[in-house]
Amino acid sequence: MSTDTISPELTWFKSSYSGAEGGECLEAAATPGTVHVRDSKAPARAQLAFGALEWDAFVRFAVTR
């Protein structure tokens, strides 16, 4: 996991589970080999970047909870 600077060329997606009123939500943008994650309420702040293996491990853990 690393902290990256803002990358304006990324296309960000919000979860379909996120309501129209906003709330606490993350946005994700995928590039080859990397998944970027940021806070949807503060998109100009720092983002996290995960390698494909790390992201896969996180998703597998999250869906079992």
C-alpha cells in the first residue's frame, strides 16, 4: 500500500451501494496492476494505491465478513 498524489487521468467509480445522499463512501479507480482508492467526501486529498495481489486479498477478506 502506498500514498500517491492525485492523478486526474483516473476514472473514479463509487459503489452501487452508496446512497444518493452521499455519506461515508470510497471511490476506486483501476489501472493495469493497481487499484486506487480515495475518500469520496474529500477527493482532492491523498489516495491509496494497492497492487493487484493486495487488492484481491482485501476483497476476499471483506466479502467473508
